[in-house]
Amino acid sequence: MKNWEWLFNDFSTVLKKNQMSYGDSKKGVWQVVDYTTEDFPGKLILAQPGSNAPDVKVKIPLKGTYGIYLGLFQNFCDQIKVKMSNDIVFERLRHSSKIVKKQAFEDVFWKTVQLNGNDEIIIRQEPGIRASIGYIIAKKPAKKNNEKKYLIHLTDDGFPSNYGVPEDIDDACWNIIACSRIKFDYVSRGINPTSMADYPTKHRSLRRNPEKLLKTQFPAEIYRQCYETLAKFFKKNQNVHERYFEYAKNAGIKPFAYCRMAMYHANPPWDCFRSKFYDTHPEFRCIDIDGIPVNRMSFTFPKVRNEFIKLFTEAIEFGAEGATNCFVRGFPFVCYEEPVKKRFKQLYGEDITKLPETDIRAEKVRSEFVTQYMRELRNALNSIRKSLLNVAIVHANEDVCWYYGLDIRTWIKEGLIDILCPYTWGIEGEPVEIDMNFFTQCVKGSCVKLLPFLGSLYNDKNPVNILKRALKMTKYPIDGFSFWDGVDNRIDPMFHMIIESLGSKESILEAMEKLKNWPDSRVVITLQGTKVNKHNYGMAM
């Protein structure tokens, strides 16, 4: 059934003879394969991971506003790069994570564009990635009637090579350009996995040496790619985060620098993640209740707190509009260091190590040092500009927050934070439900915005569950939602849709309905003239 205004379905018409093969797949060319669906026949293009196929250009002979959809082959296409001829960067696109149990194309929505009759779509194979596309469709965009009522806050891990090796500094920022169409309000961009800056910092104690690390071995290829990418940008003295913040602000999004509140040297086999400050200052490390060191630096010590403040204030210098303290990546922050034991003895005349770790007096003493850090950070931000925002991502309930020294009520009472984002993690990072009653009571009567997280896709990949959680949260007086790695998941069209739906209760309900029939697909009947979805059990890999 026709549901488009324009269809392009024969890629052989836009390739030169030396750019395609009708037979075997070969290096430097696209393999062209004829196919049929119930709706139309066509000729798809396919590239194996090592094909290194040439760019493909397709002219769209339309004028006006249209939604562009690409027919990606679910059984083979892992990801493609695509852009319009006048775009700054290529965007990554892939089919949804909800797989059709047959060989099929998925109509993957890319974006709505204003066409002038001469625009071209350019398709590129990413090195080492399988690619296959069967058609391009243009449709008149559907009207959006729901008024946006909730703020949307997304995090971006900032980890180089999360989506493939970037070609240049603009390519490293492609995802914020793509995500700007979702109309979210805030993005927290990660700048430090281990407190070491992922940019050419002016602070010696925070400088990485990716060239040195590249002489070591890595637990997975993506980590080598990460440090190769950092080395490339460092050598050119290029600051990806600065460019990223610029793109975000140009799109009307307020960017924050987010730090994992951890300074450590990971244990093998993950020891490619390390901090020079941690290695050179063993005297500042956390000490557990049994006297054994923990591989985290302690916020008990002013010099440790100052390292994070240096990171945040430097990020403000190159464009961040605030600081996001990610307390759910990096705990613990204070344990049983000598200043903690001394302070407890001063207040209560007892040995803190003889009490349960959850003793409220022990928790309050540990919290004094974390709160002192929050005061110092707020003062540092205010000294730069009063309008800068301070964001806290914290654990799911009061008990876990207290255990890690996160005194939420004091932070709010003293005006130390502007946005509070409770996350769906318990004491050991296990998924638990957020105690909405506690957090809504904390922010009641204050100016602090409450933007609870809808979960982590590492723990719950079911988008229906995420939307149900959002719907449940609308019963509370919240200001909006946070979504972990929301910028990363822009490349899954399902999550593009559900993130965009978070603007209102009505759009959340509509998204839940759409997911019932997801994905919009076209089952393949034949490839190369033979049936593929009958009598072909086990043939599709």
C-alpha cells in the first residue's frame, strides 16, 4: 500500500560501473542485489565490513517540507552514515533494536527537511561496519499537536568512538546536531571518565597522555579506538567539547559539563582507565571500614575536591552553562579516612569504625565532606557568573544517598543545586525504583527543578517499560525527565521517538500506542529472484 510522495528504489541508477558488482561482493564497490516486497521491487546496495564502498549520492526532485525515511535491511545493515549535501556532518543511522522475525526492510525515519528540488542525500559506509539500504522514501510530515509541558534532560557519555571513529572534530559532534531535532532542553556532556580531562586542558594534573597509553594493551578494541581518537585531537590541540557546546547552544539547548565524580586507577583488566593524580597521591585515597584502601580518591581532602572544581570551571570557560555532578558514576566519595575518624571522635567521642556503616551519625559525618565540596563548587561557579547552574545526579532513595554522603535536603536548603536528577540505582548500582515521595518533598517550596531519570538502557532495554515509568512519574509534581545516554540512543529510531514523546503526558500515551506496531517494515519476498522468508530456515545470519 503506497504511503509516500516519493520513492527511490534502484541504486544501480546512481552508481558507475566501477562502483558496483552484480555478482560477488568486492573491495571498493557496492554489491547490487535485486529484491521484491509486497509493495514494490527494487535494487538494494550492500557492503561487507571490509568493502570500503564509495559514497552514494541520490538527488531528491522535490520542493517543500518532507520527512525522509531510509529502508535499512534489518538482517544485515548495522549502521550507515548519511547527510544532505548542505549538511555540516554525516549522521549515523541504524534500524531499531526491535527486530522483525523475517528478512525485512525497516522504514527508518531520519529527519524532516526543507527541499529545494536539487538537494542530494549522500550515503557513506562506515569503515568496518556492515551496510545495506534498499530504498529512500519522502513523506509529508505529520502534524504535532501536543503542547510541550516537561523539560527533557539527556546525558551524553562523551566517550570517543562510541559510534565509530570520528573523521574530524565536527564528526565527533554529529550526535548533538542530530539530537537537536528532538527538542530537548538540557544536555550533560561527559568530559572525564576518571577525572583526567578528555580535551587539551591547561591543568597539568588533569592532562591525559593518550600516546603513552597506546603503547599498552586494551581489554577491547573500542578502548584502543578511544585513545587513538584522543591522541588525534590532542595532537591538533582540538577541543571537541568546546565545539559540542557551541552546536548545542546554537540549537537552543543548554549544555552542562558532566563529571563522573571518581578519580581512580581501575583494576585489571580495565587499567587503561586511570588518573595521574590518583597514582601520585596514595595519601588521598578512600579507606574502607576495615582499613583496606578503595580505588577512589576521597572528597575528605581539599586537594581532591579542587581537582573536580578545576575541571568544571575550565569547562565553563569553553562554553558549558553549568556543572553536572554525576554521583552515580564514581561512588564512594568518603569512607573512613583519618579526617573522618577524627571528626567523628570530636563529635561523638567514639570510634566510627566500630559502628555499622549505616549508622546515621556516621553517614552525617561522611556527608559533611561531600557537602563542603558542593559549597566550594557553588562558590566557584558564582564567582564566574551567577546564572550558571549546578546539577546533581544522585541515587534512587534517601537511604542510599545518605550512605554515600549525599545530603540532599542540606544542598537544597543552602541553594547549592539548581537541578536534581535522581537515578534508578541502589547501593551497588542495582536497578531500583526511585522514591518519588522523598524527592518531591525535598524540592517542595524551593526553586530546584526535579528531573528524575527514566532508567538506564543497560538495565532495561524495553521502551514500553520506560514510557510506563514516565507515565507513573507524571502523577508527581516534577519539572521533566532525564534520560541516560539519550543522545547516544538517537541512532535507534525507537528511542528517538520515545525521547521526543517525553514533552507531555499525551505524547507519552501516543508513543505507547506506536510501539505496539513497531517497526514499520516491508518484508522481503525475493532476493536475486529466489524466496528468502520461506524454505530458508537458518540461511539468514
